[in-house]
Amino acid sequence: MLIDSHSHWLSHEIISNAHFFHKGWGDIETQLKMMDEAGIDKAVLSYPTSDAHLKLGSISQVTHIYNDNVGQILKRYPKRFIGAAVLPVDNSIDMLDELRRVINDLGFKAVSLASSYNGIYLDDKMFLPIYKEAQEKGIPLFVHSQIVNPIGFERVKDPLLTPVVEYVFDTTISIGKLLMSDILRQYPKVNFVFAHFGGAVCYLKQRFDATYQMLRSINFVKDLQGNPSDYFKNIYVDTSGDTTKANFLLALELMGPRHILWGSDWPAKKDIAAGIRAVNDLDISAEDKQNILGGNLAKMFAL
């Protein structure tokens, strides 16, 4: 089974109130055609993060527009799509209620989070009830890089550097803060799935461990009860349409083939075949390739 862990769809109301996105991001029929041509059985629909809430008035407003519209897609194509719902992070009291609504009433099976929200990262205490529910109910959390005010944006605003560098490091910091807040240790059964190979985490494995060990020797950093990499290998990362062999090798070294998920990043990236081929060209077993291409997600969702 070939399952796409990273694809997007947006309603017209969100597209028309956001920068960057065009009507192609709301064409589910074209996505289905692409899936059929590529042999993709199912795809996770997650929120790419946008600035639509600035015009629409609130993240809560975007939440209901997005979830209700994706819920209609899940109803029309229950065998083709897996929904990852967004949450009203601007009203933490409603977050758990909305999570239960989309799971129980709309057919969603996952949550879509941003790496941060205006400087508030996923280690904030308002997310703890979500993690508790996710651990108890087996609800995966798909984390996409934040595109509105990511880390560094207050110092460097550049149309190339922001998406290439700042998005990547916002995801990296998000994972790091989950580590240092002990959330990765306290909620070991929560399936965090980070887009784009988890930012720079795979590249920083050795530096994280070596620096932590050095600082622990002088009691300068808290006791994590293990090396940082021990916790990083328990999260999942998706490939996000990447075809760079070095990135695959770093992820394989840190996390192993059972914690890597193939993703297309559709419709931002169009060469779906190249992303699939990048997995099949890896010097790993056929079983490991199949797990990356869909087996790992199938187990996560008990398909």
C-alpha cells in the first residue's frame, strides 16, 4: 500500500484570504487523478499553515472553515483520504472540544499542528490536554513548519531565506523544545510526525548528544535521562517530496526505516514519481522501502 503522509488541500475561502496559495490548492479532483496515476492508495490531508486568519479574524474561524470542508471530502472519499484537523489554538478552552468533534463527528483521524504560533511552541502547557488525548486515543500529530513569523523573521525578512532557512529552523526549535520540556519523554506513545525530515534535527544528532554529555558533566543542563537522540528516534519524519539521498541517509541513521514516512508535499511539489523513486533507490531492504512508502503509516492508523 502506497500512502502519502504529506499532502494539502484548502477551501476557496482560505485561499482567497491568504497570500501565496492559488486555486490549484483547492482542486481535490486533480489530486485524485495524480494519486491514481502514481499508484497512491491514500493520502493524509494536513494544513500547510497560512496567514488566512489575519484577514478572516481568528484562527478559530479558519479552524471551522478548514475542518468542515475537509470533513466533506472525507465523507465523499473515505477510502482515499485521511484527515488531519486543525485546532483553535487562539482559544485553548475549545481545543479539546474541537478535537473530539472532528474525530467523532467528521471522520478525522489525526491532528495538524504548526511548529509554532506567533512564538508559542508546542511545549506550551495549553497543548498538554491534546497530548494526553492523543496518547490515550492513538491520534497522530502532523507538524508542519510555521510560515507566519517563524524563528528569525523579526531579523531577516526575505522571500527565499524565510522558507528555506527559517521554516526549517522553526521546526528544529519546535522539536528541541519538546525535548527540553520532557514532553517527548512523558508522552512516549504520541506519534509526532514532523515534515521536511524534522528540520535540521537529523543533521544535528551528533552535536546534540556530544554537547549534552559535555554540559551534563558540569551539571550545566538538566538531566534528560537519556541522550537527545534517544528521544528523537521515537518521533517520525516525513520526506516532503525530497529526493536528496544525504537527507534520507541521515534520517535512516537517526530514526531507522520504521520512523520515516514518504510524503509528496502536493501540490507544492509536482514530481511525485521522483520522490517515490528516491525511496526505491535507497540501499535498504524491500521491506524497509515498503514501510517508508506506506507500511509505517498503515500501522500508525491500523489500516
